[in-house]
Amino acid sequence: MSQRPILRRCVACRKLLNRDQLLKVTRDYQDGVVLDGGMGRSAYLCPNEECLEESCRRKRLQKALRCQVPKSVVEMLQKRLNHCIEAPAEAR
């Protein structure tokens, strides 16, 4: 019997996707806001530019995590998105 995928909703576009396809941002109880780790309240984003811009413009990450999201975390998300976009282009 196969396992059902774990679904999560993007905070920007509200699409329901497999957790493995989304970027995870967590408000960790010790380290503040971190990417891809930690224990605590989490928010998920689609790995595309539009969702990151929407989440920044409407403060969706801050609302979902119930705290301020540092600029460094947003910059790390941007770098990760740029890396995700460039990788498929290099494969061609």
C-alpha cells in the first residue's frame, strides 16, 4: 500500500501541493526564523518568483508565522529561487 503525499498550502497563491515541492519557513523556538528546518510554526511557499513577491507585498509569511521575518531570510529565499530557476536551464 502506497503512502499518501503530505500536502501543504502555499501562503501566497493558496495552492495545495506536496510538501516536498514547497519551500519551508519555520519560526523556531530557539533560532528565530529559519529555512528548511527547526521545530515550530511553519509556512510554505511555492518555489517561484511570483509567490515570493506576493508573500512579501502582503506580509503573508509574517502573518502565517506570527512574527517578523528578517530580511536575511527573504534574501536566502530569493537566492534559493534563483538557484532553482537556473538549474533546469543548465540541464538543457
